[in-house]
Amino acid sequence: MTRFATCVVLAFLAAVSDAREATTRWAWFRSTSVINDWFVRQGQADVTIEGNTFKATLWDSADTTVASLLLEGSIIRNTVSVTVTINESDVGPSHATGKLERTCWKDGGGRESMILSEGFGAIGLVRELPRGSPCRAGA
């Protein structure tokens, strides 16, 4: 009975651990052209990648109580394609595409980033991969 209970607890912890790793914190910026200038916003993002599904909630550093943008779409062979929704705005959804890039450090860990092109603007996301985590460039 003790072994069974131990297996159930370990299975539960593994499931919770996998779910937590699916959502990670990234840094982001969005740059939009405004006549002869750029309007830039930035902050932290909660990003979820499950299989080919990509979802990100982007929080503005100036007001962290409301999500500024929502990105929903897919990642197929490192190509990212998303619908961009600007929250609390009458501007309709737009489409953005780009590549997910990964660089691995020699001693473990690395960095992932993507620059999404959105017509007259760009959205960038980046996160650090912890040193203890496995990393494969191009994965």
C-alpha cells in the first residue's frame, strides 16, 4: 500500500511539474510606427507552449493590472504565427509571424527569443533557459 501511495504522489508531482514548466515568464517589447517615430511598450509575458500551440499574455511594465496584448497561434518547426489582440482597444486583431530562435551556452542553459513582424510594427519576446536545463540549438 505504501508503494502505491508513493507512486500516486510521484505521478501527481510529475504532472504538476510538467504543467508549471509549460507556462514561463518572458520579457517583451512591442514597437509600432507612428508617422516618423516609434511607439515602444515593454514588460513581462506569461507564455505557454504546448505541442504546436502558442499563447502569450503580455503585461505592460507601466500598468501590470491589465494585460496589454494577447498572442494566440502556433509554432511549427520554429515558425511562429499568431493573432495579436490589443486589450481595452477598439483596434481589431492583427497577424504577426516570426521565428523562435534558441542559443545554447557551453555550460548548460541558454536563451530563446523571437521577433514577430506585424506590418508596421514588431513584437519581441525573450527568456533565459536555466543553466541546469537541457538545451538543443534549433529545437
